[in-house]
Amino acid sequence: MYYVYALREKKTKELYYGYTNNLRRRIAEHNKEQNWELIYYEAYKAESDARCRERQLKRYAQALIVLKARLKESLK
């Protein structure tokens, strides 16, 4: 089983998207550096499906960041 997941850093509220075949291990690895909490995950049988979904989420997240920056700039 493969998992696509979203984490939120507890202090900064930063979001991170990734995929893995071992969700517990991956979260533990993230928490060695910062204090992350799992806020969402999806399960897939095929690694290719999980990888595709991760890319979709990352592209969406980047597009949202750009849109927010443009809106902030235009409202000055």
C-alpha cells in the first residue's frame, strides 16, 4: 500500500505533501527535524497512482501560493 499525505508543522503551520509506502516511519522521520502533525492521507495500491496524486497536490499548493502572493500585491 502507498500513501499520499499532508503534514502541518505545528508552530509555523507550514504544509508538506509527500508519498510513502510506510506512513508511520515517514512521519517519524519528519519529526526528527520539526514538529509535524498528520492532517490528511489517501491510500493507493499502485505506487504510480500515489506518485501522480502527490504531484497534483504539490502543483496545486504551489499555484495557491502564487495566487495568494499576486492577490496580496494587487491589494496594496
